[in-house]
Amino acid sequence: MRIVATGLIFWTLAISSFGQKNTTPTSYFPPAHTWAQKTPTELGLNPSKLAEAIAFAKASESKNPRSMEQSHYQTFGKEPYGFAIGPFNDRGDQTGIIVYKGYIVAQWGEPNRCDITHSVTKSFLSTVVGLAVDKGLIRSVNDTVAGYVPPIELYGQPVQRPAEEFGKSELLNLFDTPHNRRITWDHMLRQTSDWEGTLWGKPDWADRPDADASKWLTRPRNAPGAVYEYNDVRVNALALAATSVWRKPLPQVLKERIMDEIGASTTWRWTGYRNAWIVLDGQPAQSVSGGGHWGGGMFINAYDMARFGLLTLHRGRWNGKQLLSEQWVKQATTPTTAQPTYGYMNWFLNTDRKPLPSAPANVYYHVGNGTNIVYVDPDHELVMVVRWIENSSLDGIIKRVLEAFSR
């Protein structure tokens, strides 16, 4: 009996050991400076279907100029006060990375190139706001923002003010109007605040202005939470409010608490506008922008974008460490009442599969002009970064990649 029992134990251990050696781990997190790659075949994907997807992506490269400055003045630069106030740089080739179970199974273009990522920057902005909530610096997203943001001194003001400035406030008051005092952090994150004002020389009404110019200065304000409007002036107001809460530049917060922890490179840069400087605890500090609408924002390579996508796929957890609370990710992926396909900025949702018919309804994606996208698909353990593709081709590339899962 003892001999038989011992034999069964050894046989069970041997089978268990064999299985462990031949089973791919379900959660791989790439260490800093390296990223393991596997062939599609090794992970059970159809290599010919992935090749078709890549060919489709390359053929669908954005038709906009590679000069980001030229592209700006052909689009947003035509708006009132649309002149650039932040840096631009020429972009690279149409680029992509496909990550399955944490491993790179395909890549093309220039994934190492540090390019502007436009409004994907907003996802990094909402992340540092989430970190402030996790840390208790912001008690609740349902708190009004006004109580957290003191009057702000702009850096570089003249010592002697001109006479025409006499009696006017010498400090910037972001939330000191009857309307703005009602705005919560949640409203700002969901782009439903209808915040009013001018920041860094850009009036809120001048961003994607109404076709009827008579409404620019006269329309009544919508109650906070009632109407969704994508507006970068308000995004930048959120960035400045978050800077006040952290009492340090937001790129430092992101680097220390997220990017270093997920092994991101040292090449990414989060920039602001050249006039977006304030006095913070006696030191000049730049308030960064939430995108490249007037230049600036996040300049980053595709590998670092994919690492961020992998972090969100794992609900804020990286290799056993919770960097961003799972509760925050849950809130970020909760539909906005006024716009069900939007969560927190810039977490776009596939509610009712309307934006991406070929993808599962529970996917979400961080997206910016260009088009730049970090696609996150929990059902398939899939993260995909695609850069400089026509927006109309997003569903097409996703459809073809998902076809690779059916061999």
C-alpha cells in the first residue's frame, strides 16, 4: 500500500511538472529594457491572418501630412486663436505592435520612434488624477474641484503692472464663477463640465467652435454633467488643477508611480505649452497639456504605449503590484450618461459595439488624433498599438487581428 501510494505521488508530481514546463504563463510582464517575443504559432494564433492585418494597416496609413505642424494648420489651426503654442515634430512610418498574453507576437514600422501621441495623453492625465484619488489627495471624484485649487500665480509676470491692469485679479482663478464652482472632478474627467474661461490664451468656446459665431459668447451654460463636449481647453484646466493637488509637475508623478514601475523607456516626454508656466511653492513649474491640439502633449514610443495598455488590461496591476487601483479602472470604464461610449478621459468604450462592430462590447481603447490607438481587449488578453492609421480603418485592423484567433 505504501509503495503504491508513493508511486502515485511521484507520478502526480511528474505529470504536474511536465504540464508546468509546457504551458505558457497566462500573465507575462516585460521587464525594463527588454520584451520577450513569441511567434503567433507558439501562442496558437494564425500567422497568415496576422500578416494580412499588418498589410491592411500599412495600406491604411493616415493621409495627413507627416509634418505635425503642417497638419495642425490644416485642421485645428484654422480655429479662432488656433495658433500653435507648443512643440511639434514630424512623425514616422505607420507603426504597430500586437501583444498577446503579454508577449509581442507582431510588430512593424518604427515602434522605437518617439512620436507625438495627441489625445492618448489624456489617458495619462486621468491616470495621475486617479493616483491622487488613490492617495487621498482628492477625497472623492464627486467633490467640486473649486475647493482643491487655490488662486494661481502665473510665472514671468512683469514687476510693474501696466495701468490698464489696475484693479484686475493678479492671480488665475480657474473655478471662481457661479458655473465653475459647481463642477466636480467627475465632470471634468468625463468632459461634461462645460467649464467656462480662457487658459493659456485659448478661450473654451474657440476649441471646435460652434458653426454659428453668434453663439460663441452668448449661449447659456449647460448644467455640469448634462452635455458631453470634447474640449482641450477644459482638459488643460483639469491638468492645472491636478498639478495644484500634487504640488509638483505631473510628468514627475507619472514617471515615479507608473512609467518607471512598468519598465517604460527613458525617452518619453510629457510637454506643455511655452506659456503654461506657474509659480508652485516658490519654483517655476510647467502645467502640461492633455494632448497636441496646439502642440505639445505626450511624445512617446509604441513600446511604452503598449506597456501602459498592458497595465490597464490587468486593471492597474503590474507583476503583482497594484499601481493604480482596480476601483479607478472600473470607474474609468463606466459609461458616461451623456456619452455612453466614453468613460474617463481618454478611455473610449465599445458600448453596444457601436464604435467598433468587430470587437467585443467590453473592449476599451485610448485614442488620439493621427490616428494613435492603444486597444485593450480583456476577452482575448490582447493589447494592440497602432499609429498613424486612418480612423475609418480602425475596425478593419481589429477585425483582421481577431480573425487570427480562429485557426
